[in-house]
Amino acid sequence: MLRLTLDMDDVLANTHEKLINIVLNDFSTTLTEKELKAAPLKELLHPKQLGKLKKIMNAPSFFADIEVKEDAIETVRALSSYYEIFVATACMEFPNSFKDKFDWLARHFNFIPWTHIVFCGHKSIIQSDYLIDDHTKNLYAFKGEGILFTAAHNKKETGFRRVSSWKEVSELFLPIV
Amino acid sequence: MLRLTLDMDDVLANTHEKLINIVLNDFSTTLTEKELKAAPLKELLHPKQLGKLKKIMNAPSFFADIEVKEDAIETVRALSSYYEIFVATACMEFPNSFKDKFDWLARHFNFIPWTHIVFCGHKSIIQSDYLIDDHTKNLYAFKGEGILFTAAHNKKETGFRRVSSWKEVSELFLPIV
């Protein structure tokens, strides 16, 4: 069975959307939702605002209530009949997120056993046939085949096969039945 | 640079010794320290006692004050000049240990960056040239070369190259100077 490893933030979880909502509701900004969705927050916000956002992300419970991406649960469940599924999230930068992320996976993806969850820093450590991730730095570090999940910050990247939704993941990885 | 991945419990950290001290001090037992060190706790304790011990291990702060193994810090520091060092600990079974383990590594091995720390379940996910671990199940699952670190529960194993101390790790992996 081939192994398929899935990133968490902005692949399984709609983290970017939560960040956008925080900017819209709690920051003083003239940016619209459409503008915030079109480009990386790194390019749109002031360094001070980015620092504030990073602090918010490292507060306990930030990761607890993030929405699951559309079609992710059904698709991952279907994929698990054909692939050995691992989830690998580079969360070492946010030590307060560990428990929230573990509980989030147990709540939404309870069919993925704890043996197949990885918290890491650098994704070069992942031994897998495929990795679906929204960061090209993770895909370049990875030794198997990397698949880029579309996000605001990677729209211009061309180095990897790309999927823009879980429907597209399903089309790429599941047999036609 | 070759990559060398190190297990945490009973390789970097003297976890077994802490468990033995708990049994000697807090459990009603006739076993001596010598007897407890000679065989796996799984063989020496009643199932009820093992259950109690597992509960203690999953309580927050259990992992916070474990002693570092003799010569581990100096040896890992020296190894980091010749190898890319990762630490990989199969701690997903103990979700309350995440933060303690992260802080423990930051305290004792502050020269290992957070990018090179991995919390996992099944060690087949580790992409590395070498893995030093005290559990043969982890070494069998691992694709690189596994090195067995001697512990009470693996004394009879013969399938892997063995080290019994950090001095022996140093002899095996460091050039003679």
C-alpha cells in the first residue's frame, strides 16, 4: 500500500480563513475579505500586524475550533481504503498548539489512528510516497512526490502538480468507480 | 551530511529509572531496585500496577523532570558537527506529554532546533540514515539503519547493532581524534 501524507493547516483545516476573520473583525484594516483571500497575508499586513497574528496563533486554543476544509473528511476516509494515510503538521513553531491539534484530529478524523499522526518542524523527515502540502518549502524538502494544495500564498508556484480542492485530490488519487 | 535520528525515552532520557523509582517509592512491592532493573516492567509487575503506571505517565508533568542519560548532552553536541541530528519520540500515546517533552528538549538540548524535533506514533514515517532507539519494533519499522540502545526490555534482542551507553554511541559514530 502506498503511503499518502497530508498536511494539516490549509490542507485539512481552513486555517487561513480563521486568520482572515480575525483580521476583519479584530484588526483595524481597510482590506476587504476578497482582497485578504487573494494574496498572502505576509504581503498584505504590516509587520506589526503579522507579529500580533503570530502571537494569537501561539495562544492556547487557537487551533481548537478551526473549520475542516470542504469535502476533506469524506475524501480522506475514501483514500484510506487505498493508501496508508499519515497526517504531518509542522507545528513545532507553536508549542501551545500540540494538544489542540491532536484533539482536533481525533474529533474530525477519528478514523486516523494516533500511530499515524506526526508533529514536526522540517518536513524532510517524512518518509512517504506522496505529501499534499500548501508550502513549497515543505515539498522541496520532501523526498517523495509532492502535491501542492492551492492557497493564497502559492498561486504563482509552478514546480509541483497542483490540487485546488479535496474534490481534485479525490480525482487525482481515487480510482474511477 | 548523513542524518542521525535519536529516540528520547531510554535513549536521551532516563525514563525507565523514573518508573522504577515510582514503583519502589509509591507501589507496594517486594521487588528490589536490582530486580526492577534486570527485566522489563511488563514482566515484573501485575497488570493492575502496569495500568496505574500508564496513568501516571499520561499525567501532565510526568516527563518534565526526567534525568538526562549519562554523557548524552556532550555526545549529541559532538555528533551534531558530523551529522544532521533529529529527535523523534513516539509520544502520540501520551498527548499530555507533548509540551513537557518539547520544554525538556529545549532545556537540555537547546542546540537542537525546533525544526529537528518530531513527535510521532509509528516510526516508519522517519526519513533518516540512522535511528538510535531502544524498541526493536521501531527499528524494524524504520527504513534506514537501526541501532539498538540497550534497555531492560531488549537485552535478548540480536537483530541490530547495539550500543549500551552514550560512550559507545560516541565510539561508533565519531571519528577518533
